[in-house]
Amino acid sequence: MEEPPWNDWVLDALFAPTCVACRRRLGPAREAAVCRQCWNAIRIVRPPWCDRCGEPLRSWRTLAEVNGQCARCLAQPPRYDQARAFGLYEGALRQIVRALKYRGHQSLGAPLGGLMRQAGWDLLSQAEAVVPVPLHPWRRLRRGFNQADELARRLGLPVWRPLRRWSLGAPQAGLRGEHRRRNVRHAYTVSYAGTSAFSKRPRRVVLIDDVMTTGATLDACGGALRDAGVEWVGALTAARASTPIGASTAAAPRPRPPRTRRPWTPHR
Ligand SMILES: [Zn+2]
Ligand SMILES: [Zn+2]
């Protein structure tokens, strides 16, 4: 049975409902807690993209030059097979995802899941189950729900939950690049306790999460699933970081910020 999005009812009852993205009063043209204009304003991820990680590429020519995969994937192949996302993590979609995740708007899971289902049909049609990226039990307790699970339940495939996050670590949102990778590399394990609804363990699955930033979390989860014998791991997120990196620059080191001199202070 569907869990009632009680958080939304409470929020609606206490405050005049406003759009979670633009904060304007919600009229009749609304879906969940978002106005029609904001849904329409989302920038959808479109091809050409890296066949592996789904990174938007500058042009079809770039795609041809790199043989379908971006330089980053060629240099360090991720431990998932293919990743795709619905929209760019910016503007309205960023607000919507944050409202789902941090502000208790569970009712956003249904419309977002519907959009992910369209964006990811190619991956979903190849899989036997979807696997939500888990939260650490403490974080799950504090939030009351796992946003990845809310999305996974809307994708039309059985939901398999073999992953455990056992080290709390720093929240990924506050970390960058290689730190994100190190923070989660060994954070996920596979446990079959509580997955007995599956008589046969799925061999082809799609990982589900709300946002893909550097891909470190999906990489760690993909690694854990592969180590446990899963043959093919897709990854589908509602949003992905909105910094399309051309294949030519993807593997280049980030330019260092210019060194700023300390202002000279005479009395120190
Ligand atoms: Zn709006
Ligand atoms: Zn790539």
C-alpha cells in the first residue's frame, strides 16, 4: 500500500501552499507542490552524452571523436555500466529535489519518479529490479524516509534493497571531487537479509538516486553490487550536476585558483 505523504498534508494545513521552487502561491495548475511553470522550466538532459556516465557532451562531433565515452570514463572506468538522468541539477529541479530531500515533501516522489521513468526507459527495460541508494540508518531515522526509495518505487520494476550504508562519513554535499570518492569508496556493502521476496537474485539492476554529482556514490554502490555478483549495473537519477564537461577537458586537471597573497599588515 502507498504510504500517505503525511508531511505534505501537514505543510499544506499549516501554511498557504506555495510552489517549492518559486514560492509563488499555488493555483489549480499544480502537480504535487510545484507549479506548472516550474515543471516546464526544468532543463532536461539531452544527447549527445557519454554513453557510459551520461555526461552531456558539447556536440555530436565530440561524441564521435571520443568513440562514445568521455575522457574521464576512458581514464577511470566507473563501476557501473551506464548512467542517465532526467534533468540538470539547477534552478527549479534543484529546488524540487531539495524539497523532497530536506523539507519533507514526499509527494514529489511520484511526479519525479514518472519523469525518471521516461528518461530512463532504455536502462529500465534491460533490468530485473531497481536498487535505491541507501542512507545510513541514522540519517534515514532523522529524515524519516529515503528519497532514493521514494523514487525507486515509481519506476515500474521490483525494488531490491540489498545495499547497506554502514559508515556514516561526511555528507557528500559538502565535499568535492576526489574527497567524495574516498568518503564513500568502502561505505556500501551488500546484505541479503530482508530481501527474501526475491526468490532469485537479480543479475541486471538499475541503481536509483536523487542526484548524481561526481558519480562517486553510484561508483561505490556499483562496485559493491558487482563484487556481489550482479552482472550489469545501470544508474538513474532525477538530476545530475549541471556542469557539462566536454570530452576534451574532462580528464584535464582543474585549474588551480590563483594564489592570493595575504594582505600585508604592518602590526602583526
Ligand atoms: Zn513554481
Ligand atoms: Zn563518461
